[in-house]
Amino acid sequence: MRGIGRSYRALDSEWVAAPAAPDAADAPAPPGLILTELRRNRGWSPEAQAYYREQFTREVNLLAKLQDLPAVPRLYQDLTERGEDRLYFVAIPPQGESLRAALDKRSRPFPPDVVIDWGLRLGELLARLHDEAPPHVLGDLAPETLYTDGPGVRVADLGLIRSVRTDGLPPEREDTGYAAPEYLDGRPEPRSDLFSLAATLAVLLINQPPLSPSPDVEALHRINDRIPPWLSHLIALNLSEAPYDRYASAEDIIADLRRQQVTDTTVCRVCGATNRRTEIYCQECSRPLMQTTRLCEECDHDMPVNARFCPTCGVQVS
Ligand SMILES: [Zn+2]
Ligand SMILES: [Zn+2]
């Protein structure tokens, strides 16, 4: 069994398949909302209970915190304070269709300016998620997990509730062609999302299956000559097999999508100085330019140095 929460789609004003929910809400739910619920399982250890509860409330808190971003699902009601045995929140489902469905229906690439605009909106979301402590990595950005209503683009969820398994095994990671190699190896980090973003933008620009990691810089431009060479190059760099060959951050991708060029600089998040991307420490303030990692004593995998839980084995580390 996977997933600690269940999502129900509410039709009309009645909750479907969620008999315990209506009395938890203050008012009848408007039509078409999604209720996500965490039920306490008597078989879970106290540590597991605490961990699942933490994942659930973290997703809700993150949703609430990021409501100013158009790419985040609309949170209708946070009911996580309501009960010991069950946690709920109610969200407005994404409007429109998945980017996969939109691409299939269209059956030809999207124009580069449309894709660049989606890239900016998603980059903005990733920048905010990676700014969390510990950074929140989506890991599975793909046309299938994104919804569009035309100009807008939105993630279906933040993945925390979906990814934790009640059987205590590590999250299932499927190689769909959009996931970064280190993410599939159980070592997700913020640059894993830059890979997935690049893979997603590439597919939208060529209407072909995802490219293999580390394509050459002109690969996309060759497939579709409407793709400007700088965009082909930017995407290829972020599809690099090794995270350190990609951009340093979502902010750097946003900056270059706006400038419409590929640069090799990164901006220090502490002092704002511009550095070469290959530098490890800021030349101005000497602080690390990127999220550094350490080894988990439990499972020997890398994790962000400021992580509270190991992203691979889930052990609490601070
Ligand atoms: Zn600095
Ligand atoms: Zn671990």
C-alpha cells in the first residue's frame, strides 16, 4: 500500500467516499473540491505516526505558505487542527488539463514563447520550494503531473503525502524519463528538479519522448529549428547526468529564461554577489554557493546538510 493520504473528489456538495468528513467542515463544500485525508492506522509505530503526520502537515503548511504562487494548488480549507485520528485538508483541483493531455490533443510542439513562460512560472515555484529548510524537492515534475488552463500552469500537489509509504519502504521511484538520475538513486536534491523541469520543457518543445541524459547542446534545435539555440543549450545543460553540470538553482534558470541567453554565473543567495557557477564558495562573502550535503549515518546516502529527515530512509537526523 502506498501513500499515507487518500484524495477524494467531491461532487455536488456531498463528499464522495469520505463518510467521516462532512462534520469536520464548517460549511458544505463547494462542488468539485478535493478532500485529502490522513487516517491514523493502529498498526503504525508511534514513530511512523509522527512521521506521517509531519509529512501531511508539512504539505498543508507549504500549500498555505505558497498560495501567492499561481503554480500551486488552491487550498480551500486547512482542517489539520481538527482531530487526533484524522487530518484533513480541502483543495480546489487544478483547472484545465494535464500538459500531457494538452500535448497529445495538439500533437505538435508548443511554441517556444509559451514554453518559456511556463518555465518561468515553474521556476518560480521551484525557487520557493528549494528555499525551504530543508529544501523541498518535487522530484517528479513531468507533463503528467502538471495542469494547464491555457497561459497558467500548476502542479497537482507537492508530493509529500503521495510519496510516503505506509509499509515503511522507501518511496517508489519510477524512471519515466523525467526524473534525474540521482533522484532515482534515492539522493534527491534541488538540482534534481532542474533536470525534471528541463526534461518537461524539452518534451513540450519537440513533442517526442524525453531525451536521454546529457544530450548535446544543439539536440533540441536540430529536432525543431523554431527552438532558439540558447534555449536548446539551456535545456541540455540542465539535462546533464551529473547535478554539478546543471545550473546551480531555479533562480539561475529564471534569470537566463528572462535574458534569453545561457550564462555561467550564479547569484549568491546570501549577499547577492555574482559568481561563476563552478565556484563552491562566494568570492564576496565566502559562504557556500549551493546546498551542501552530508552522509546519512543510517543509510549512507547524501542529504542536504540542513535536512531534518533523511530523504532516502526517512530517519530523523536533527
Ligand atoms: Zn555571497
Ligand atoms: Zn538515511
